[in-house]
Amino acid sequence: MESGGAEVAVTMRARRDRPDPKTYVGSGKVEEIRDALREHRAEMVVFDNALSAAQVRNLEKALSAAEEGEDAKEAKDAVLVYDRTDLILNIFAQRAQSHEGKLQVELARLEHLSTRLVRGWTHLERQRGGLGKTGGPGEKQIELDRRLIGERVKKLKDQIKKLTKSRHTQRARRMRSGQLRVAIVGYTNAGKSTLFNKLTRAGAYVANQLFATLDTTTRRLWLAPGAEIALSDTVGFIRDLPHSLVDAFRATLEETAQADLLLHVIDCANPQRDEQLEAVNRVLAEIGAGDVPQIVVWNKIDQMPGLEAEIVRDTYGKILNIKVSAVSGAGIDLLRSALAEAAGEAPKPLASAA
């Protein structure tokens, strides 16, 4: 919530055997949420779950209703209900910087909206008359909205397709150069961009917030004579990443799937690091990068007393993980040597025919 610019007034938990089909939570919990809204004068409720359009509509109606005996005119303003996808999309919209990033976010938001068309559409069943582009005789407003969204989605996909073609050309050039292609991946806010900057001095945007990076940045990194790699900083992952976002950002995420090696950065100071590691691996599998070799990088050892920078190998000499601190620089030399080792083992491109 804080990452989206909102202030959290209260956090509530609920446990049910199965979600209520009308309001996701039970009627008693709905009353409890409404009481909390009034007590804290809050205007928004965010569910850390995916809600259906009907559930959002029913919750907003129930939470905005006047209490018994209260004059409707004195009732509080309408409450907005967001689910997990809504929140992530809003954060993405705030973070997008590049032209392509903004296109991808808009595409994801429109595709999500097309399945809903709930909030603000009190006129959904009203018939819309008139001719021309605004809709034929009898075209319902909801049908018009979906048609307009569909047209915009098509334009966005065409624009993203052109940008993707340009990226494919750049990627093919790097492949012909014989450079090892390395992508930094990991859970959001694990320190990927800080590590990228420490290695490349690229000056990529860094912030202690979710999804600070939405755009892939690639830099050449010289490691040793004959060992130069193309290193890419990518968007951070999160558990239960909405499919609309995966699809919208698939063009960007291809950089990960096409890499020769992944640096899987993990915030070792986070108590949920094991769950985050599994969440990242699930998304990697979903985008076709599940079989790309990985070097696990345990980052933020400066926040873990007792941990020191080191390379951990198995009995065959294969690197299992590297412990570093992207902030202090501890272990960065070890990581560079590991990358140089990987670059030296990478197969060289075949010489082109004369």
C-alpha cells in the first residue's frame, strides 16, 4: 500500500474454508471492515486477493451503505474497493518511465478493465442511441466501452510489437558478438538494480520500493581479457503475479528467457526469502526461462550478522550461491570472478562462412 502512495490505517485478516461468492469475505467481516472505515475515516479497501467484478461491486455497495437510522445524505462518501491486481497495476502505472514501459502498463490496465467495467459505470444497462463511431442504434454503453477498449488494446499491441522487433535486432547483434548474456532476476526490492549499478556503474534508478524497475536495461561489462558479458537489469517479480501483467510484459521478459545465465538475487535478510525464491522460479517457468542456468546471489549480507562474502560450491566445483552486499560492495569481486568464469566457459559463436 505504501508503495502505491496510500497510508495504511488498519490491517485486517480473515479465514474461511472458501470465499463467499458475493463479497469474498463473510457478512460479519464486511460489517467489521465498514466499522473500521468509519472509525479511521478511510476511503479505500484493498484485498490481497483476486476479486471478481461482482464481488467488487457488492463490496463497494455494502461498505458505502448508510448505517441504520443514519440520513443517507450524511452517509460517508462511496468506498473504493481494490484487489491485488488493481494495486499492482496502480504501482506499475506510477513507476513506468520509458515509452515501452508505459505502453505495457496501459495494455495491462485496459485488459484488466475489459473484464470488469464495474467502477463508475452506473449506466451499464442504459441503451445508447445515435449513429456513427459513437455506436449504432441500441448499442449498450458497456458494449461501446468494450469496443473502444478493444480498439485501443489492438493499437498498443501493434506498437509494442514494433518495439519488440527492434529489441530482437539488438539481441541478435549481441548473440553474434559471442558475449555471454546475463540477466539479473529476483523478487521485487531484492536489490537487483543496486547490484546492477555496482557492477556496471550504469546509474539505473534505485529506490526502496516495490517495482522500482519496470524497464530492462542492458550494459556491457568487461570482466577480464577475453571475458565481456551483456548484463541486463529486469523487472522484479512478486508472488501471484497477475497473468495480465505477465502477458503485457512478455516482450520485456523475453530478455530473461533468452539469457545464457541468470543471476537470481535474493534478499537474505527477508524472513520470507524461501517463499520469494519459489515465487520467482514459478514465474521464470511460466515465461520459458525455467531451464536457464542460474547463479543464486544472496544479497544484503550487511544486514545479517555472521554472514561473510563467499562463493559456495558443491563437491564438483559448481557454484551453488554467492554471498554479497550490493550496498557495501562486499563480495562483488567474487561475483565478478564467477561471471568471468562463466564467460570463459561459454561456447564461442561459429565463424561465418566466407
